[in-house]
Amino acid sequence: MKATIESNNFAQQPTVYDVIISGAGPVGLFLACELALAKCSVLVLEKAAQPHSPLKQLPFGIRGLSAPTIEALYRRGLLHELEIHKRVKNPHSHAVAGPRRQVGHFAGIPFHQGNIDSTQWPYRLSGATETNLLSEMEELETVFTRRAVTLGVTIKRGFAVTDFCQTEAGVTVRSGEQSFTGKWLVGCDGSRSVVRKAGGFEFAGTEPEFTGYSAKVDLANPEKLLPGRNVTATGMYLQSQPGFLVIQDFDGGAFHNSGEPVTAEHVQEVLRRISDTDVTITALYIATTWTDRARQATAYRNRRIFLAGDAGHIHAPLGGQGLNLGLGDAMNLGWKLAAVIKTAAPESLLDSYFTERHPIGARVLDWSRAQAAIMKPDPDARALYAIVRDLIDTRDGATYIAGRVWGVHTHYHLGGNHPLTGYSVPNFELEDGTTIGDLMHDGKGILLDFNNNDSLKSLANEYSREIRYVSGSAKEQLGLSAILVRPDGIVAWACDAAPDYGELQMVAACWFVRN
């Protein structure tokens, strides 16, 4: 069954869309929101006829959102629409409160709230959003779909992209017997991306060490399994709630690659071997497999084709960083592509999507590989595992791991003389109670002037279509006198003393187009 969701904002859909997006997962939908916010016409094609799946719902669909994702949702006025984190604080039935509360893990080794020293993150102000919170895939897709449709995005479900061809002027996308035309195409269609394969993108990386299983089962004797995440002599198993299992079997990905069906007998055999128990599965309701294969496209753009999310990079879902990485891609690409389409920004601006996001993706892939390496069931890995476990149980170790897992250390190398350049803007609160996040709902950049400098106001007026000028003091200013923020919330320029007007002019011209 095919379904089309259209906004009432458009009486007639365009014959040529500004952007066509393949994939209506969280990444594709969030990208559609960013583009439509800038008044781009957007078509989203999704192969699945229905958006609902048990694998997108709790507990399998649970995802931990990192600081950059939470900030992005806050800056677009979407964070308040998430509800699951208000009622689900920790998915593990054995969770404890207080300083030993587990707030994340590295290779199954927990790090605890009481060991994290947030004073090591000096640019996170007291009014900052959370560093992490829980959501689920279906909740995110629901929130993003609602916003996208409100902004005028057309979503067609049951329309799988089967092929496309591009010219200097645009892209023709085929879905079965139908075709659609756009100026640009973005593949957000997951790890088996048709856009990536048809677009000729190289997908380089490493092969898997294990097959992972996610399964909902009935157990005759669940008490034989330990609660929580357990690294054993032969692999790892997690029983987050009774009957909901995650298993890692270090078979080199053989079972996943075999394509064989996941039966109750097979899951029971693997679970017994990994847990070293005689636990019995009496019913299997749903199961899926996955691996730690780690691959990344060597380019994110081929002329008028882009990749974002799992279409551009895959890795093991250890720590849940894949979703956050993809949403970061969308936040980075959206405003840049919209600027090229709507404000005649030079196409060279699009090159920064790859130079900024590819290194972030590479770091996440290495983070995943490192976890798989120390979880192997061999003596060398176990020795490393023991050392890392001890380090994580220290203040500096837990703070470092938390900063990586939660994305606090995310940074783009933009140059500039101030150490804040390239980082997420602190959530400054002005004297009237307004925050930076409140001022970014419309997707414009911000020039925040703490000293009411007439020269800065004059420059902002030259870019008034794309930059909002905000003056006045803040409750916490971190010693800054002024700061220029890109639409994605990244600091493009900052200064502590009298502003270097010439430097600011050059930086503004790099990211924005004059009126």
C-alpha cells in the first residue's frame, strides 16, 4: 500500500522539488525539516508503506540522545515534544540511584554519575540542556513527521527509490514506474542505501567481529540470566527487561551474513553458550541480527547527490551513537544546502559538509571498533578490558568517556583565534530570560553582541536575511564580548576583547551571503 502525506500549505505540489530525500527515518525527516524551515520544497520517498514497527518501539527502539542532538532539537523548538524521557529514566530493571547510577557504558563497562566532573567542560553553562536523555525511534519519527508536514514537506510512503540519473541541472529519481525530479538528492536510506550504491560511492572499512541479536522471547527460567549487561568468556548478553534480549556472539558475523532465519532454537543455542546456562526459550516473538561491520563513504557528495546518516557510515550500535551521528549530518547539511538553493550561496559551501562531518564519523567508527576489540573472548582483549574497566571507574576516566559518548567534545576545525570556535554555542541566557536556543527556532545565524557595538550591528544589518543581531548582557558571559553563531549552533567566531572587525567580516563572508 502506498500513502502520501502532504501539507495543506501547498495547494499544488511543485513539478521540480528543491530537494528529494530517500528515507523517512529520523535523519531524513529531520533534514527535511531543516530544509523546509528555509522555505525549500522537499519530497521524502520512503520504501516502507507503514512507519510503525516493534523494532522502533521500546525497548528495542530505545535510543540515547547525545548533547549535540538535544541542543539541535531545543534550538528548533522540538525538544519539548519528546515525552518518553520524562517517564523512562533508565531502561535497566536493576538500575540504582545516587552516585553509582549507571549513565552509559563503553564496551559494556558502565560509567557512573558520581564520577563525572562536569567542571572539565567549561563552556557548558548552568542553564545548558541535558547531556543525555532517552527516546525511541518511533517517537522521533512521529515528532519529525509532524513538524515536516507542518512546514510543507511531502512524504510518500511505499515509494522505494530504485534508480536515478543526474544532470548539471538536477536529478530524476525513479520509484518503480514513477519518477520525480529535484535539484538535489540526499540518500538517508540506511546501511543498504540504494542511493549510495547507484551513486557510485566507495564504502570503505572493516569486516565484523560478531553477530548481534535483538530478540523478544518467553523464558521458562529467566532467573538463570543475570540482569543488565554481562560480558562473558564467550561474548555478551543483556536482559534489559524480562524477555528482551541483546546478545553478541563473536562469530565474525557469520550467522548474520548467512541470511538464515533466526529461530527460537538458534537463539536458545547462542544464549546458552554465551551465558553458560541451560536457560530455555519457550517462545520467540521477534528477532533481528546485526554486526559491528564498520564502513564509511570516502565522499559524502557526488555532484548533486549527498549521503547522510547510515547511508554514509555504519558501525556497531554500541553506545547508540549512530542515530546522533546521522542527526548531526542532517543539522550540518540542511542549512548549507538551503543557503545554496535560496540565497545564492556558492556551492563551495557544500564542501564543508564533508570536511566537517567525515572526521566526526571516522572518530565514531573508531570508537565502535575499540569497544569490539576489548570485548573479544581472548586473553589479550580481556587484559585490556580489565585495565579500561579500572580507568573508567575513576573521575577523569569516567569524565572522558562520558564526554565522548555524549558528544560534549564534538568540534569542527574552523580555524580562528578563540578556543570556543568550532564548538556548540553555550546556551547564554539574556537578562530578560531569553536563551540562545530560544532565538534559533527560525534557523538563522546569530551575532550576539554583549557590548552593544555599533560596528557589529552595522555588519549584521548587511546580512539581515541570514543573521539575527542580538545585543545586551547575559547572566554568564564567559568573558566574551561578542560571538557569531552559524544556523546549526556552531560558533564561527568569538572574541574576548575589542572585536577585530576585519576578521569578523571575513568569517561572516565564509558562511553567509550579504543581502
